[in-house]
Amino acid sequence: MKISGFTYLPSQQRYIDGTVSHYKFYVSPDGKNWNSSVSSGEFSNIKNNPILQTKSFEVVKCRFIKFVGKMEINDNNLMSISELGVVTE
């Protein structure tokens, strides 16, 4: 599949502990060999505005994806995802 981005929806509950603030996103053709991240960075102001986040990048062809949370909004050790999606070409 060719993808050009992904979406991340944090918890929509009252308490948003576990919300990812910094991430890395990888793709792979076989689930074993992962490229250097196709996208990395932060979700700006997600602590105060925990809505659907969309990140775009150059089109890549892949079969597997890996989303890695690097930091949580309150520096906790747990992270959560309500929904993770891909943006297709």
C-alpha cells in the first residue's frame, strides 16, 4: 500500500493521561526490516487540545507500520492510543 501520512487520536476521556506528545513512525515491506523513521516529531499543544492529529510525509510503499511513542504529555511511563490510522495516496 502507498501511504502519505497517519492519524493519531488520543484518549477522549476526561483524564488524558497516556497521551503521546512526541513520536516516531516507521514503515516496513516485511515486518522485519524497518526503515529510518518516515516521520518524527511532536503533536503541538495536544495537552490542551487533544483532538485528532494528522501528520503527512512523502509517499512511501509499505506493508507494515510501527508507531513509537517517545514522550507522554505528563512524563508518565504509560502511553495510550484511541485510534491510529493511515492516510493513503
